[in-house]
Amino acid sequence: MLLDFPDNTILAKTFYYLNDERDSSLGKKCIETRVLIKKNGEWLVRNYFWNEDQTDAVLDDDAHGLQVDWIDDLGVSRIVDYVVPSNTMCVQCHELNEKIVPIGPKARAMNFNHNGQNILQFFKDNNMLAEAPEVSQIPTLPDWSDTSLTLEKRARAYLDVNCAHCHQKGGSYNRDFGDKFYFTFETPFTESNIYVERTQISDRMGTAIPGYFMPLIGTSIKHDEGIDLINTYLDSLEQERKSKAN
């Protein structure tokens, strides 16, 4: 469940690359700060583009492309063609049932420990979260990278976090192209169409073709770990069907 935020709430997320992932003291390059502002019960989407001197970020609703270089945690020099989304692109992902909503701050996605403190409990202890049950009674979204969990839980959690904002009832894809995908974690597998659409899921995550590659916006490179996870999961579903048929 998405937390209910009061008017004048501002949710902000800054996207940046460390100059050298091996040493954060060497600084970082801020690229954009995406902002959601709640006014009169409605969310507004805004984006701020950082200047080259890293001294200021200016409101800019247009899309931008730039090349970013950095050194990864293995000491390898990396380059990526970074795409700053336009305001229209932001709305595309954040629109649900024809209203703009936040995506990330769901109770189950925030029910985890950070620096030894449960996030939701911290909010409760500091009078930032009201009318919430005990943290132990709030569901927790599985960590897709936790290999101690079942393959199904990990894969369904990955699809929920990365895909379900568009691929759910009322999401922009399902609204515009028909209710084909239901990727929210709580959707029963039999109603998700994951098996039925398994080929398209694998193809669209694995391709590099613009306009067909998933996620449609928000990234210009494939997430190999996520693709491997989903393909392994889809293969397991296929094997399970074959074993039952035999």
C-alpha cells in the first residue's frame, strides 16, 4: 500500500555517478533531481537538471542526453549514454488510474533495516507516520537479490519494483494497450499472465531495440543480473509445465 502523504509533501531523488566507485571521497557527478510535490491532493512532477559546474540544478521539463564516464568498483573505466526524461516521460510511469502517484514509497518496500534501524519504525518513533500497525504486521517486499529466498519470490519482487508501475490495472501500459500484464507482487500467479507472456517478457528485457526494450524509459543499458533472474524464473516455469505434462 502506498503511504498517504499530506499536502505540501516533497519527494526528491537525485541521480548521480561517483567519479570512482572505489573511493567516494573523490566526488560525484549529479545529473538530475526528480521531484514530486503534493498540492491540493494532487501530485505534480518536476525535474531539475544539474549544470556542468555542479553548483545548481535548474527546472527543465525537456529530455536531455549526455555521456557520463566513471570508474566502477572493479577499477574499470565506464561510459554510458544517460537520458534525462522529459516531464511527459515522468508522467508516463507515475500515472495510475489517470492520476499521478509516487511509485517507490509503499509500506512493504520501506519495511527494512537501514543502518540498524527499521525505516518505518524510525518514521513512527519520530511522529512522521500515523495510524500504522506494528511494523511486524506490515508485509515486506522480498529482496530480489537475496539468493536465500525462493526463485519465485525474487522474480516476482523484481517485476513488482521494475515493471508493475506500468503493467498493472490502471497503469499506463495496461490502459493504452489492454490488460495483458499484471506484475504487482500481490497478484496471484494464475492471474498475472507471466507464463502466458513469458516469451515477450524475455524478449523485451533482453533486446537493445529502442521502443521495444523494457523498461521503455529510465535506462539505456540492460540489467544483466535482473535479466538472468527473470529468464531463470521463466525457464523454471516451462520446466514445471513439462514435468506436469509427463
